[in-house]
Amino acid sequence: TGGDITVFFEKANVLHVGDLVFNRMYPVMDRPGGCDVRNWIRVLEKLIQECPKDALLIHGHGRAGFGVSGLPEDLGVMRDYLSGLLEHVTKAVAAGRTRDEVCALENLPGFPDFHAPVGKGNRLPSNLAAVYDELTAPAAS
């Protein structure tokens, strides 16, 4: 979204990535706040290139067992999840699936660390909806 920021503490070799990384969790995708999954992927790609390989990362959120701190590799995990999500929804849209059909997926294959039980704690349906809405939104004039 427009309010996301990263901060690199050079002397400590720590990169705070805030809400750009939900460590092994389906993220909150705030479309009204400006969420753009394709740009999110681009930002993560840039961070992957620029982040020192030995830096400590502080994430905005972390699943139990993974936590809110980690390594630069976590940037790639988040990027891969978003890329997989984008690819899945792109194929579904191309196949003519409705928003409700797309959002019915219980867990995105290939990302077992992200899996959550069906229900209130599983944000995958809202992730699918956000990407579907992004891909099918009328072009700005």
C-alpha cells in the first residue's frame, strides 16, 4: 500500500520490512489502501537484490513457529507466495472462473507453511479476492 516503508539499520545490519512480509502467513491485502500485488512483487525483488545476505530481517507479522524475525531468504518466500497467488488467479480468470469460484480455494498448493484451517483465520479467500479484483478492475482512463 502507499503507507508501507522499509528501514535499514546499517550499523546493526537489520532490515525492517514491516507489512511487506507476513512470515509464512497469508497476508492482509488492503485494496482500498492501495495494495497492488504486482508492485508488491517488484518491491520484494528489489529488496532481494539490495539486502545484505547476512542481514537480520524484522517482519511485520509472523506465523507461530516462524516468528517476526528472519533472514533475507524470507523475502523470496513472500515473493514466491505472491507470484504463485498471481499466477493461480490469472489462470482462473483466463478460464472464465467467477470471483466466488476463485475464492473457494482452501489453501494455495505449494505453500504448506502458509496453510491455515478453513474459517476466520484463513485469509487466503481475501487474498484471492484482492488479486481477482486487481486483475479484473476496469482500466483507469
